[in-house]
Amino acid sequence: QLQASGGGLVQPGGSLSLSCVASGSISDIFAMGWYRQRPGKQRELVATVTTGGYINYAHSVKGRFTISRDNAKNTVYLHMNSLTPEDTAVYYCTAEDATNGDTYWGQGTLVTVSS
């Protein structure tokens, strides 16, 4: 129901964009976002955006990452700049159902920042 794409290998200082489209039974979405799980760490918030455009960023990515959303396409994007090895993680997209509050998770896409 959530299909993410765009992960891969990038050099430090580089950029990468992720996208995620929600489909199927998720018809009325309140918020979409991205979380990540770095090696040996717990899953953490990266950024979220509501239908109304309210955006929340983790402190560690503020100023480097940009989240955006196309409500008509039920798609959320994450553009990542100035990547560092600390950004290496599996990135998961999420969608919060506006009708029941359930949160759906995508399958995860791996981002590796390495020279």
C-alpha cells in the first residue's frame, strides 16, 4: 500500500531523492512522512507533512532535507542534500489514515552514504 523508491548509494556531500506513493485502502490520508533506521539504532523520525502543509523535521536533518507532498497523487517526497555517512539508513515512508488514525508503513528503501 506504500511503495517507496529512490534509495541507493551516494557519496558524502551528495544528494538523493526518495518518493513514496500510497495506494489501495489508504484513501483519506492526514499525514505522510519519512522515518529511518540507522545501523544499530532505533527507528527515528525524519520528517512529516500533513494534508494542510504543516511540516516537522528532525533536528538532525533540518536545513538539509526537504519533504514535500502531492495530495492529489497520495505521494510524498524527500529530497536530501549534503548527505553524510550518518544519514546511512533504511528509510521508511508512512501514511496516517485520517478516518481511523492508523499508520501504515512502507517496505523501506536503503540509503548508503559512502565514498
